[in-house]
Amino acid sequence: MSTTKAGSQKWVTVALLIAIAGILAGGYWLRRKWEREREKDYTFVEIRTFQGPLGWGYDILQDKKLYIHQDIIPVFPGRHGFRTKEEALTIGKKVLEKIRRQQLPDITSEELKEAGIDTIKISNP
């Protein structure tokens, strides 16, 4: 009779250890899932200006990877860079704002005018 009781206690102990291991594994899995979802919510975005052969431009990097490289003024005929670093940064910020609002990251000639970028002076240096 005592062997049955000892055998029964042994199985209870094994079942309890398996349950604890299952709970720990499930907790670990849930934590990793939560961390992966959280990583998707946060991305590091950076705007960098640069001076190229045509003038100033900007890059938009997402998690240190190049997302947009703009070395010319968009929508403007011909290949002209921005005259100043500030102009490039202003339009880069506008593009980033559109991306955050889940809009197409295009710039209109009206937006260039609103930003104070005089396209007439650019076309006639």
C-alpha cells in the first residue's frame, strides 16, 4: 500500500513540475511576442541634409536604413538641388509629416511656395 502512495506522490510531483515548466514557457513566449509587437510600434526616423553637386538635398532614414534619398527639388522641372540646407530640411520635414499621416510623400509646387522656396530664382541663377 505504501508503494502505491509513493508512486502516486511521484506522479503528482512530475505533473506539478510539468505544469510549472509549461507556465514558465508560456510566460516567456508571451513576453517575446509582446516585445516583438512593441518593436513594430517604434521606429527611429532621422532626416539628414547633405550638399551634393546640384545643391542641397535630404535623406530620410528609418531605423538607420535609407528610406528616401532626395538630391533634387521634387516637382520642379530640371535637376536642381535646394539652395540652402534649411530649404532641404524644411521639405524633408514636410515629407516625413506626410509619411506619419500615411499619405503619399510627394511635394507639390504649392507646398514649395508655402515653404518659401522661390522656384523662379532657382531656374534663373
